[in-house]
Amino acid sequence: MRQIFLDTETTGLYHAQGHRVIEIAAVEVVNRRLTKHHFHYYLNPDREIDQGAQEVHGISLEFLQDKPRFADIANELIAFIADAELIMHNAPFDVGFLNCELGLIGQKKVEAITAKITDTLKIAKEMRPGQRNNLDALCRHFGIDNSRRTLHGALLDAELLADVYMAMTRGQESLMIGLDQPSHNVAEVNALSHAPILVKHATADEVTDHEAYLAGLAKSGNCVWNS
């Protein structure tokens, strides 16, 4: 299955208050490797950007004036994420905004477009309970270089998220190694199951030493084998 790592930047925190997506980025991973196939747009939200949000991502309304609107790129986005596992950090936030944008233009919800939705924040919290699990903290924990991340940016964050996910799930692919490739064929297994069992009896000296050892345990009251 294709995996798509997606991130958004928005005009504010709550889509229910009319806030909109102003940047969306997604990168493709196949067989745990980035394919360099990605999707990235800045979007004109047709509304003001909250000051707090702008301080986080550094995107100004002036910069977005000549950018496309979500409706202009929706079909391309749908084609990019269709039937893939969609992976996001704090997925309810991104999915909520995407479903709001899709609903405004009469499109299906993300859940009906993708094969699966995975939240890396949920995974991180289960792995590291009680610790900071934002993207910067996870990059530090797993030794991933995030020095370019001076501000939140959807494309860089999607790429970093892919690296974090690979680190969090490292080794899982090896759990299935050999299940489809048994170490012995049927004939070998049958031959081994019918092989004679070789029994090696203890020597007289070994029996004497063993009895002496049990006698010592008996004196201490810890021997249950001679009872």
C-alpha cells in the first residue's frame, strides 16, 4: 500500500469558526522509501489569518493573494491520496480541516477517499506516555535533523513526519520476515519429525555427584526432588 504523509497550515485553529487551509503538502512513500513524488500548494483562503497562526507558520495574506483556492486543487489532491494510507501528526486536526474544505465544494470526506488514516501523535503517545510528542521533540528523540524547521511549513513537516514514522516503526517489517518463506520445506520437516531421538545417559560419576548435590540441598531444607 502507498503511504502518504500529509500536513496542513491554516488561518487559525478551528475550522468550525470558518478558518481555512492555506498550505497543504503530502509526500509519497512506497516500501518505506520516499519516492520524491509530492503534492504541495499554498492556497488563498479569502479571509484573514489569525496573528497567532501567522507567528507559527509565517505565511501572510499578502503572499497568498495570487495563489489558487482549495477548489482549484481539490481533484489533484484527491487523486494523490486516493486508496493510500494517509498518515498525519494529530490527524483529527488535518482531517477536520480537509473534510471542511471538501464539504464546501461537495466532495466526499477524506475517510471515503483513502484506504486508511493513521495518527502518528497517537502512536507516539502510546510509545512515550507523559512526554512531549510534538514533531520537534520526536525528531530530537530519534536523532532526525530538523535544523531547517525554523517555522512550521507543510512540505518540510510532511517530509520530517515520514522520517519520524520510519524511526518509530523501525523493525516492524522484520517481524514478518520468513513467514512467507519457511526455513524448511515439507519433506525436510517430515524427515526431522521422524528422526530418532538420541538419549545420552549419565555416567556413574555424574550420578554420584548429582546425588551428593541433592543431599546438600536436603540438609538446607530446600530439596523437593528427593521427597
